[in-house]
Amino acid sequence: MQRDSRERIGIAVMLALAIGLAIAWSNPVARFKADLRADAKGFAFSLEYAARQLENVRH
């Protein structure tokens, strides 16, 4: 049972790496720009969320 789950995890990791390499190989600049935009938007959202939570705590 544990061996099956380890094999599945190993296959999933290898598949994820293969897909990541295929995406990076196909258009690395566009992918890098998209990652930067997503990170910036996620960071801004995190700051907004934290500010709202602090306001809720104060009141």
C-alpha cells in the first residue's frame, strides 16, 4: 500500500517537472512575465486582505 502511494507521488512529481520543462522550453520569456504579474497581483491582494483583517480586529 505504501509502495503504491510512493510510486504515485513519484510519477506525479516527474509529470509535473516534465510539464514545467515543456512550458519553459516552449516560451520562457512569456512564462516568466506571467509569473511576475501573478506574483505582483497576489502580493497586492495579500496586503489588501491583511489590511481588511486588521480593520476588523480593531473594531
